[in-house]
Amino acid sequence: MTTPWGELTLARFPEDPRDRLRAWDASDEYLLRHLQENPPSGTVVVLGDRWGALVTALAAHGPTQITDSYLSQEATRANLARNGVETGAVRLLTTQDPPPGRIDVLLVRVPKSLALLEDQLLRLAPGVHEGTVVVGTGMVKEIHTSTLKLFERIIGPTRTSLAEKKARLIFSTPDGSGGSAANPWPYSYALPEGIGPVSGRTVVNHAGVFCADRLDIGTRFFLGHLPDSGGGRRVVDLGCGNGVVGTAVALADPDAEVLFVDESFQAVASAEATYKANGVPGHAEFRVGDGLSGVPDASVDLVLNNPPFHSHQATTDATARRLFADARRVLRPGGELWVVGNRHLGYHVTLRRLFGNSELVASDPKFVVLRAVRK
């Protein structure tokens, strides 16, 4: 990436030579050009930096990065090292960590989730003062009227720049209006009846978790077709989201050991809150990480997965392929991977290639539940 201060070599995480997606886009470049003309000073906070491009370019200013993504955080560490920057030059925080008490410059890479933007702006607002410079950035297709209204409500008067290369900047002037506003997140609701062990149970969602205000139809379909409970199995809810699938397993089989894994800090916090809200007996572990890295080979009996097929705005099956391969590695011989997905995604082809088998457990006009067995 060419920046006003020189060339940077950047990559996504984990690196994949087949991945043609860049670790930055035109909105990152637009913001950096603006900052060349308006150098930041004081405490700089960068919210939502997707792969570390912004904080790597701004490392000389000692910025703080706040991200919901474990993969983004690891990409940042790798990109800092790749460009000869000490990791200590950038403070790395998650969306679950206490935010800085004072913010002089707030740079916001607009996230896909409006709820996550609301939650984070409300968390950061107490540290914003009248002199804080607030600049957002995003592609034109990512910035909506609702986005601007959110900045206006929480930060203050808001305007946008002209578009360049389909990217746009957002400028907000703090007026102190949002510093004491109540944060509606996390959000809790009762699950519907007729979905097995979690029927009528409480689910807790932190902002940014998929379908945070209702049970999504794919998960609902999956809950109706989970494998029968078995005594004392080691089970992984892979890409756990709010943890409702793993919680259903734990309720059905109190002897099960359930590992909840997601790369989203918000998701794992939601899963733990959901599990605890329902007083589930048994043992559970909650881990933020890159798929099943750190889980020993051949140590798991069952993996349950509803894989994402988007990476930010890009549609890709790369994540699903990685998760399936990870699952095969950690499953014991005879262990099973159960997957729910949209019919058109053709996951059965990938599973047959990796496992040598794939069985259709259930289907409806939109979704399929597939089962693959580690031989």
C-alpha cells in the first residue's frame, strides 16, 4: 500500500497465497491522505481497523487500535513486524476492553454492523471532548443515512466528504450530547418454543453478533436437527456466535464438555453470557481465536459449525474451507462434523474432498444440515 509516508507491505491473516483480497482498500488510503494534510496529535484511537493498515501507517503517532476481530488483531501484529515497527508502538485493545479515558483523535473505519458502531461510539463518547477530531471512513456502499445519524446522535454535527475512488470520509464535531447516553447493548431476549433444549431460554447478544435481535433462521433450523446427545463427549461450537447451539448441547447432555470458539470478541462474550444466563450444568470453555488453533489433534468427538461466507463485504468460502479442515484435524477417528449452510453454497463438495464422505441430515428450501465423519 502506498501511503503519504512511504510504501507498506501488508497482508491479511492468516496468510493464504490463493487469497486475492487486499489488506486495505480505498477508504483506508483516503483517510491517510487526509491525515497527511491534517496530522493527528495527542491520543489517537483507531476503531475498526480491519487488518492493521491504518495503525501500521500511523505507528509514529502511538495509536490505540480497538477491534472486535482476533484475526484483525493478529494481522496487525504481523503487519507491524513486516514493516519493521515494534508491536509496542501500537496499543492493541478489543471491543470488550475498557476504552481510553481521553481521546484527542478518533478515527473510525465504519463496520458492517450498525449495532457495533453504536455500541463502540457510546463506549468511547465519555473520552471524547470538544477538541477531539473525529473522522470516519468507509466505502460509499458502507455509509448510509443511518450511519451518519448515529455519528450525529452520539458525537455531534456530522458531514461527509466528496467521494474518491468510491470511498468517503465522515467528519463529526463533538458537542457533548452522547457522553451520558444509555447503551442498549448487550441485548437479551427469550428464545421461541419448539427448538429443543433451548426453547424459551434466554439468549444474550453483544453488539455486532450476527442476528443480535432475533434467532436467525439458519440456526433455528440447525437447533431442530442436532445430533442425539451422548455421554461425556468433547464438543466444539465452532464460530459460536451467541453460543445458543453449544448451550443447547450442554443442556441436553450435562456430562458434555463444550468449547465455544469464535474470532469475534463480542461473540465469545455473548456465548459466555448466554451460557451463564441459563445456569447450564457441566463444563464449558470460551476461547477467542483463529478457528481451532491450539486445540490438540484427535481430541474432539463432535464439531458443530454454521460457517460465515462473508469477509467484511467480500463473499468467500475460504473461511468455511479452513474451518472444515481444522475440524477434521481435531476430530478423533469416528468423530463427526455437523454443518448447517445455505443450499447453494455446496458445502457437501468440500466435505467429501476433506473427509471422503458427506451425508445430508436434513434440508428445507433454503438450508441443509450435513454430517461428515473422520475416518
